[in-house]
Amino acid sequence: MGLEEDLEKVFFAVKLPRYLLRGPEIFSFILMLNMVTMMTVEPMFHCIGSGSEGIAFECEGFSDGHSLAYEICGVAGIFLYAIIVLDIANISITLCEYKVLCSHALKQVVLCIGVVSVMVFTFAFAIASMTREAALLSGDDWGDMGSTMTSLVQLAFGVMDIADVHSVAGESPFLFVVIVMFMLIIYSFFFNLLVSQFCGVYSALAADMKGYAMLARGEVILHTLEAIKMKRWNNFITSLGLDKRVDFEEGDIGLPGGIKTWEPALAHPVTQDQIIRFGGDTDPSLPWPENHSANNENSMERMVQKTIQKSLQKYLGKGKNGGTESTTDGSKTSHSSSSHSDSL
């Protein structure tokens, strides 16, 4: 792929290479930016001119803000690298199916977190406007905007102590009603909606899960083929011998374009021959001979019917009370006496 084709994609009025819009390449690019950011807050670089002997990682030039930024970049880099390594799941169709399911479900999780964040901001502004109720509280969990948002986030994800909620109910009933409304909206609606979205995603992908996995694996194969030299690819195709005919059995020449493999004779038993063979010249201008397979099947049925009729006649016997009657298809039908019929 040339440079001009790579720069055709326009993203926010900025031309970007097309490979940056694919999943693994995006995370690789973000990981590169993250590592560049880590280099700007690297403690070894900040402590080079500190005067200490050897390599120092702690000095006055490396502040607490630099340390926090370095830790954040380190944690983000680990997660980004783990996401890139997870792309190895494409080697197995089963793992790729689960990966496709998780990727589709992740969109629903992001949407749910976004809506919950909007509700946290909304209720935080509403509680911050309740100055009279905030004055009645003894704690600092609902005093200002920042502490209110922190308490709502803890309440939304179930990490807040229930004793704090009980204390709010005793000191400010109106604030307690607002908190209960927040809990009902988050737990009873959005989280249950997230579960139903998971079920919908699975039901929509269950029938075509394997197809999605094969498409994802095929995309990886195509990107890999782009990096292979054409000479090496042609040598590989020539070594396969796909232009040679693959025979099914001895003397039964098959079609080209396949690779012959062996399997046990009882692995896939076939009770009826699926190949119809015709004798004569192989000239394509000659008409095809007539197919007498249907007549052969009818003659086989007649033979079976005659055999059954003879067996019945032999069992019932031919005497004074027995007789035979000719049918339309030429077979004989025997009529036994009532005693023989009762005994049968």
C-alpha cells in the first residue's frame, strides 16, 4: 500500500494513515505516545545534573507531580501492551469467537459508563444546590462538589459504606430521598439495561459467531500477506502443486486445486456411490448417455417385492383354500384361508 493511499483517510480534517484506523495499530500508536510521555518525566533524566554519583532516581528536580505522572503512564502502558498481546487470540477460532463477543459487549459497557457519568454530574449539581440540607450534615462526604461526586461514584459502584447512608437518612431526609432516587436509576434501570444489552448482543451474534471470528482471522491473514514478498509467495504456491489433479481412488481422476490427505475408511462411510460414471469417448461435443439409474432402482424394488411375495406364499401355503392373483405390475399376490390368516 502506497503512501498516497495511506493518507486518503481524513479524520477531523487531518489526514491520517489508514493503518492507524485498525485496532492493534491504534493501540500500538497510543503506546508509542505513552512511552514518549514517560521519557519526559523519567526520573533518571531529571536527576542527571543533580551532582549525585552514578545514576540517581531521586532528587530535588524530580517532584511529586512528576512521580504521579510517571506512575500513571506506567500503568497505562502495561494495559495497552496487554491489549496488544491479546491479539494473539486470532490463532484459535474459539478464542477469536470470545474476543469478538467481548469487543461487541465492550461498546455497551462504554455506553453504560457514559450514561452513569452523566447521572453522577446531574445529581452532584442537584445536591450541591441544596445548601440548607448540606448544613445539617455532620460529615464532609456531601459538603462540596468534589466530595459529592466522589460519594456518588462510590455509591454507584457499591463501594460506599451503608452506615454513611443511614446517617444521612437521620440528619437530612430530603437528601436521603435524592440519594435513593439516584440508586434506583443506576441499579434498577441502567445496570439492568446493561444486562439486557449483553443478552441482546449474544443472541444477535450467537448464530454467526464463527463467521465473525473467521472474518477477523481472515483480516489478520490479509495484513500478513501484504508483508510477504511476491517471489516467496509464488514459490510457496508452486510447491503446493494446486494445478495437479487429485485422484479420489485408484483410476478415479479428480479435480485440480486441492491437497490430498488420507483418512480412515470408516471415518465418513457412504452407503451410496455419489459419483455417476459413464463409459465411452470423452469428446465434449458428443451427447451424454442416458441415465438408467432410475430404471435400475425400479427393477430392484420389483425384485424385493417378488421376494417378499414368494416368502409369504411359501409360509401361507398353496392348497385348496389358497390362491394367487395377478397384480397390475406383474407380481403375484397370494390369498390364504381364514385359518391361515388367523394363525398369522
